[in-house]
Amino acid sequence: MTTSFVRPEPPYYAVIITTAPSEDLDGYAAMSKRMAELGEAQPGYLGRESMTDADGRDLVVIYYTDAESITSWKAHPEHLEAQRLGRDRWYSSYTVEVARVERAYAWQPPLD
């Protein structure tokens, strides 16, 4: 799992993306890197976490301050092209869920 930020106090938004790769991943790594760079520069972006399983399926959670930031990112021209290529070439399936986080808590074992 990769974590690039400390979560803020709620409320905030989470975009949860699960993807299953197709056979044709030509160009995917470069586009994924570009989308991460562009996404980090978007207003309202807070950070992301991701995991990939042994079959190449990804789970990515991207955090935002508000719903308007998510809407703006979804409409970004380069992101629209990446979405099209994802549907046409790189993914055999995907799911996107948008959630407002109202409450959050965590636990860590004590340090000895």
C-alpha cells in the first residue's frame, strides 16, 4: 500500500477506484504516472493510497476536500482521454465509487 499524506479531519471525500487489467497494457504505465502527477496538482486534492494484487487488479483511493474538486478533475481534458483509453484498451472492468467521509478513527499498537 502506498500512502502519500496524513488524512485530514472529516468531512472529506474519497473516490474509490477498482480496476481489472486487460491484456493490452501498452502505454498504461506512462499514462498512470501522468494522471497521478496531474491529479496531485488539482485544487482540492488531498492524497491517495493504492494497492495491487497478484493478478494486477488495483484498488486506489483518492481523497479530496469537496465534491466540486472531484467533478472538476473528472472533466479535465487529459483525464477524459485517459478514461477513454482505460475503457477501450487497458481495463477489462472498473468500478468508481464516490463517498463523503463523515467520521474516521484509527488504532495503532503502542510503541515499546
